[in-house]
Amino acid sequence: MSNDKRLSAKQPFGGPNADTSDRIAAITPQRGVIGHAVLEAATWLAVMSSVLLTYSLAGVVGFASSARGGALAAVVQREADGDFNRNFANPAYLAVIVLLGIGSFLPLKRVRSMEFSQRTLILTITSVLTGITLIVFGVYSTVWMGAIAALFLGALISLQVIHTPELHTKPWRAGTVSAVIFFFIGAVAQIRAGIGAGMPAVPWTVFASGIVIILAGVLIIVSPLQRSRIPSTGAFPLTRALQQARAHVDVGAPWPVYALFGVIGSIFVVIVPTASDESFGIMSLGLMVCAVLVGWAAGYEAGPTFAPGMTRPRLTAFSLIGAGVLAILGGMVHEVSGTALLFAAAAFAVGVGVRAQDYQISRRIGLGIGAIITLLILSLDARFTVVLSEASTWNITGSAVAVSSVGLLATVGGIIALFLFSPTGIHGIGVDIVHAFRTRTADGQPGQSAGSAGAHGPKQPHAPAAPAGHGGQAAQSGGGLQTPSVRTAQSGFFIAVEGPDGSGKTTQIDFIRKHLADRGLHNVETTREPGGTDKGKQIRAAILDGQGVTPKSEALLYAADRSHHVASLIDPTLRSGGVVVTDRYIDSSLAYQAAGRELAEEDIFALSAWGTDGLMPNLTLLLDISPEASAQRTSQRGNENHLDKQSAEFRGRVRARFLSLAEENPHRYVVINADQPAQKVSEDIAAALDAALDAAGLGRRPQAQQPGSQTQRRSSADLLTSDDPDATQAMPSLEAENVPAESEQRSQGASGQSAAAQGPAVSQMPVVKPAEEQQKAADGSQEASEGQKPADVQSKPAKEQQESAEPEHVETAAGSAESADTAADSDSSVPPKPEAKPAPVPEADTILPDTPSVSADDDAATRILPSQPEQSAEKLRKQAEIERQARERLRQARRGKR
Ligand SMILES: Nc1ncnc2c1ncn2[C@@H]1O[C@H](COP(=O)(O)OP(=O)(O)OP(=O)(O)O)[C@@H](O)[C@H]1O
Ligand SMILES: Cc1cn([C@H]2C[C@H](O)[C@@H](COP(=O)(O)O)O2)c(=O)[nH]c1=O
């Protein structure tokens, strides 16, 4: 994509670089996502069918030969007759699953550090190669081809996760789709021609999934994913559970969570041999996979609120016991629906137990260990016959022995965990069980049962309404925290630099300080949170030490630091007309404490709004970085603290919330692609700063950078979205692509901002909104938080954006110019900005910079500008003359256009 294209005026979040808009462009629906969804579902279908095919092939024809439909059709009969050779089938199965695992670890390190586009290319190439392998495997079915296909499939799964981790937080979504497809293939075949009939359909399923994988791989590169809009994981947040006051006590050691995943790994592995041992037919495979995935999903989603009266360690321990027992029972039952149901219940227990913890460990390790133990026991093919009576025996198959062994380990582990990790050991277990399904009152006392809590249960303290995009006034909560309206600085300029850990904030703040000095701004305070003040340093130490700091106490510490920071440093600097640049501010709390730690966002916002009297930045620079790069940089830096070592999921949530905050607050956010080299990041920041400071009339551009150069002009234009109603205040009136150079010069001259950049102020347009407008926004967002969905809140501005972007830009310019006329006519004595030099009268052929248009709101806007020094009458006269000439030129241009 060429730069020019990227910088078109219609980027809703036009930042100084293309990737910025790529990251957050609001484009729905996204074809890119469809390609990924199809690829994921086809991959799972291929995994299921090729693992089954390899297992059956080995059992029917051994390792050396290939099999046609006829031989495969005999599988079920042979199993029933007992001449299905498990001595071949089990090792082949073990090999294939191990190769799947090896494949998934192959590409990890190098690919992770690559650019997004390179990763996309690799994903497509791997999809095509995997697809070809599957096609060959479908046509020429041998155990060896199965092994090769497994290797490719493992790599493909892993690449999909590395490529876009955000899309793969819920593997059961695509997995369930493929299980249902598999179930239908089996059902149709088996209903038509008996239990063995499904088997010949399996090579065709492998073949078809190969074709779909190739097509999806091509679709992904032809119609790439807009990384901009990271789809919500849709995960049920822990928030509600925390509100219900389940004690936030971690389990204390990761092994119970590993063990829980181990049970799932074991169940997945025994599904194929169980179908074979019990002669259920391939339909049962789809059924069992589907049941397990749905059970897992239900447990995972229900986890945060399930048994709200039980402490987390106990819930995890009980889940482990439950999962173990249910897995044993599932293995022992000889009836397909019973097995499916029991496996689903075990998976539900796993989901609940895992979600009761703030777990930060890899699922793969637990799954892998459980799978390998199961495979090894499976290879022993240990089977028993228990004589129940003279007339009946109970056959315990090899797969039942394998899954039951893991189930038994889990049960024992759960009992140990019950003793080890509950704060009171085994004491009080009866009370915990009795009160497990009761919610707690706000004071932590057990209350009504969960079922009745909605209607009659204890009333939660009413949290202040979440302000949409925190542009609004938070509700005065009944008896709760009295949160003030948001406000922007009455004087000075407040810049927040936000972003995930390691995004380069500290590095860039040095640059920002220099850049501000180059603009002649010297009353600049660079600071950070937590720890911008002496008291703040103590708070920072308490947070970073991490000992016994719970998420809620951590949130309070950040809010305390911020409150003191604003009162003792930020507000006084702004009041003196200075510029404050802070490394992190309120939005960090929303991203880390609310999105990351899943505390209620309205509470987190209310704390900080209360503590800071609602002070919000004029400009927020978001250094956006991929979670992988962020992890890499923080680990490379060498002084990692416990906060730097967050899970990929946590980092993903933090990043996604930062980006959605940018989307909700286009008037103050600029998103910078921080994956770029530091120098390029600095350039983008410079462009963003220049545009915002020009618009606010603060400082001047250094001579070398005097606007007028293409680069400078583009960058400024891109900073604020031309189609954003707020941004139109600070946007250039005309876009280069749409306006002939001469009229462009004229219009810009008319708006007067060029003079602002070059010398004495003409425009007095700050980035911050006038107080009345803020109030309106506040009221609007309050309404929104009370009834509307966030999407509704956004819809009006979005429409307005559309309208302001769609009509020819000249019209926009004309409107702006008219406003400029009004403003200048009525107030030609607008005082100049501080630290500005006299402006030369623009030459007719001078290319003028991007300039914010002056709107009718100027009056209000000027009220919140820094105090201005007195101007000489001569300067003011010259200024008025510049404006008069500029207006005249613009009128001529408009007449010419008509
Ligand atoms: N654009 C960049 N490309 C590569 N490395 C970078 C870039 N910017 C900064 N770094 C390096 O990444 C590491 C983290 O940078 P820095 O400390 O500036 O980030 P930060 O956002 O302040 O991190 P934190 O939030 O954890 O304090 C440092 O080692 C720094 O040298
Ligand atoms: C202000 C603030 C910070 N954090 C977190 C984010 C980081 O992991 C650490 C320290 O920040 P630094 O940039 O490395 O100095 O604190 C947070 O969770 N919530 C906040 O409000």
C-alpha cells in the first residue's frame, strides 16, 4: 500500500502511519476474519479425520500398505470380531499425536518475531502445503502419509495461534463446527448403510478438508485480516464473580490447573480408541468431540459465577476431583450417549476449575502431559474382564483403562489440593459446600442462593455508570463514590503516553521532551505513573514488590498515586500554562485493572475520576504494540518485574482495551505503531504532536520542519480524522488529494492556522473541546451508560463522520472558512500564542501547512487556552490584514470552483 493511499482523509483514525489506521479501522464485517475462521474449522476437521484414518489404517492393514474403502469399511466388523490389530493401531496413534505436538512447536520462535505480513505469507504457504499433503493422504491413504499430515497440521494450528492470538482464545468455537460436520458425515453414512459405513467417508473428509484449507489459506492472503479491530474474546469476565465477593485467593501453585487440562487432554485422546473399542462407529466420534468442546465452553463461561460462595482454591480442587471421577465413569460406560454425556460433564468441571483461577499457564503443557500419559497407557492395551455374577461380566477396555488412570490421578490430585491450597485446609469444608451456591452480600456475608439473587438477592452497591469513552459525567451513585464530571486542562496542555509494557513509552518520552523544546516549549514536565512524585515512588515500590497485593488493592494504589500525582504535580504545572507529558494515566487503569484483571470498569474509572477531579488528557498517544513484541522487549530489557510477566491473554486484553479506548475517544487519541523501529515511532509522534500543538496554538515548528513540506502536511492531516466531528476543529480544512494546490493554499491561509505555525497566532483552536461541548458529551455518555450499548453511543458520531467526510472537502473547507470569517471578523484582536514569533505575510505561492479550521466554537475554545502575552497594535494590525487577504483568496477560490 502506498503511503498516499494510507493517508487518505477517510481513515476514521488516521494516524501518522498506515498501520495505525489498519489497526483500528472500523470495518465490518471483515472478510479477513472469515478466512481465518474457515481455516481453523477445516484444520480441526482435518485433525479429527486424519487421526482417525491413521489409527484405523494401522489396525486394519498395518504400517506398510495403503487401504481402499473396502478395507476401511471392514474396520468395525474386524473390531467386533477382535482381529483389529491394536498392536499396530496404538503405536501409530501415539506417533501421530506426538507428531501433531512436535509440529505445533516447530515454527514458534522465529515466526513470532516476524512482521504481520510475513506471518500471513507463511500461514498461507503452510496452509497450501498442508492442504496438498491432506489431498495426497485422502487419495493414497497410508500410515506414513498420516504421520506427515499430522506434522503439517500441528504446524498449521500453531501458526494460526501465533498469527493472531486474539482469534484463538476460544478453540471450541471452530472445533465444535468441525465436530458437528464430522457427526453429520458419520450419521448420514451410518443411517444409510449401517455402523461400518462411515469409515470409507473418512478419506474423503481428509481430502475435502485439504481443499478447504488451501482455499482458506489463499483467502487469507488475498483478503488480509484487519488487525485493527481485535474481536472481543467475548469471554465471560471474572468481574461478576468478584462483585459477588468470591475471595480472590489464587490456588498457590499451577499444578492443579495443569492437572485439569491434563484430564481434557486425556479425554480427547481416548475418543478415537473408545469409538473403536466400543464399535460405536465414526458418528460417535463427532458426537463425543462435540460434547467435550461444548462442556468445556460451558464450564469456562460459567466458571466466574459458578458456585459463587466457594473460595477459588476449593472450587479448583473440587473441579479436579469432579473431572477425575467423571472421566473414570465416562471411560467405564459402554453406551455412546452416556460416554459423551459424562465426558462433557468432566470437561465442564475442567472449565469451571480453570476459570476459578487467574491462571497464566499454557494450556498446551497440561493438555500435552495428559495426552501423553493416556497414549502410553493405551499402548499397553491393558484390558480386564470383571466377573459381576455368573451371568454377567464387565469388560474394561484399553481406552477405559487409559482415561480412568488419568481420572484417578486427577481425583487424588484434587483431594491433595483441597488440603494444600484452601486457606483453612480441610476445615470449614462443609460450610463451603453448603454455601457454595449462595451469593454473598456486599459486606461479604453469605446471602441468597444464586438462583434467586437476581430478583430478591442482595443489592450490589450501585456503581457509577461507566462513562462511554470516558467523555461523560459519571452518575452520582446512590451512597457510592461521588464521581465528578470529566474536565480538560483550563490552561497548559496535558499529554498522556499510553501503551502496553515495553511499547517504548519511556524511550519516546525523552524524544517528546526534546521535540517540545525544539518547538520552543520549555515549561514542560515529563512524569510517569505510578511513581511520578515522592509519595508516588513509595506507592510504586509497594505495587512492584507484589507481595500480598490483590487486584483490588492494586487498583486502589494506582488510583491513590494518580490522585496525588494530579494534585501535586500535574494540575499545578497545567495551571502555570505548562505542558505535562505523563507515561501512563487513567486509561492504563482501564486497560490493566478493568480489562486485564477483570475488575468492574465503572469502579476503576470512578476511583480515578474521583481522585483527579475528572482531569483527562488533551492528547493521548497510544503506542500500540503486538503482545509478542511487548513480551519480547520486556524480557530482553532484563529487569522484568512481576507485572511484566503477564500471560499472552492478559496482554491481549490490555492491548484490545487500549485500542477500543482509542476508538471511543477519537478526539484525543492518536495511535502509533510501536512495532516499528524507534526512529520511525519518533517521527510519527512528532507529526502527531505538531498537529495537536499547532491546533492548540502552542509553540512553533522548528524552521527545518516548517510545514509546507509534503511529509509534514500529510502527517498533520492524518493526525486527526477529517471525518471525525471533534477532529474537524483541529483538522486541516482541505485535503491535498481533493483540492488544487492554489485553492488549498488559499483556504489554509483563510483559516489562518498557517500563521499560527509560522508566527503570531491567527487561530486559537485548541485540541480540547469547549466546556459546553464536554458537558454535552458527558450527558450523552451518561445516557449511553444508562441504557444504550456502546455501539449506539458510537453510531451518531460515526454517521456524522460519514457526512462530514463524504461531501467534497471543499465544502467542508468552505464551512470552515465561513467560520473563520466570522471568528476573525468579530475578533481580529485575538491574542497570539506564547513563545511564537511574528509571522510573515504568506506569499501567494507558498505552500501552507495543514491548518485546523476555525469554527464558530472558537470563542469557547479560546477560553481554555493558556494565558496569552500582550500583543503590539502593529502585530495585530498585520494579523488582521493576513486574515483579510486570506479570506478574500478563499472566496475567490470558491467562486472559481463553482
Ligand atoms: N521501537 C523500538 N524497537 C525496538 N526496541 C525498542 C523500541 N522502543 C523501545 N525499545 C526497547 O524496548 C525496551 C522497552 O522500552 P521502554 O522501556 O521505553 O518501554 P516502556 O513502554 O516504557 O515499558 P514499560 O511500560 O514496561 O515501562 C527497551 O529495552 C527499549 O530499548
Ligand atoms: C499507571 C498504571 C500502571 N499499571 C501497570 C502497567 C505496568 O505493568 C506497571 C508499571 O508501569 P511502567 O510503565 O512499567 O512504569 O504498572 C497498571 O496496571 N495500572 C495503572 O493504572
